[in-house]
Amino acid sequence: MQDPNFEEVYEKLSSSRSKYEDLDEFHLQNGLIYHFNALCVLVGERIGLTREAHTSKIAGHFGVRKTLYNLQRYVYWPKMQDQVAKYIRGCSLCCTSKPSNRKSGLY
């Protein structure tokens, strides 16, 4: 496990002791860590999942709230809301086509 967010959790869950009071919301299944029912995502995979949830042809450039809702149904990582918001603020298509960013008046 190469993710600093879940490395300690993985070590504790995979050790011989199966129950830790401080890890009630995490469990290990088939070598994968779950936070309640959501899969814990490693650092390298987060940007791809965020991109897919925000820019897929089915989703269609949802805002922060809807993108976050769609992601949280299946996956988890710490500070997910901050990272999703940062990604969407940097989306060039959203920045140029958002009505509040368009210049109004005569050109």
C-alpha cells in the first residue's frame, strides 16, 4: 500500500487483530479497504475518477455538489470535497461556458 492516507488503516486491518475501536467505519474485503460501503481510492486514481464523474458524456459537467454526490455513492478518500471543488474550478469548459463568466453587453 503506497497511499499515506490508508497505509496505517490497511496495516491495522490486515494484522492478526480483527477489531479496532478507532477503525469502526473501515473494513477489509478481498484485499480492498472500504469506508462503510464506499471503496477507498488511492491517490493516483482520484483525478481519473473525478474527471470521469464530472466530464463523462452521461454526466455532462455537473457542478461540485452533483459530482461529489455521484462519487460519494461508490468511493471515498479524505478531503474529497476540497479536491473535487478544485478540479471543477479548473475545468476550462465550465469556466468559459458558465453564464456568470460570460461577458454581457456590446462587443
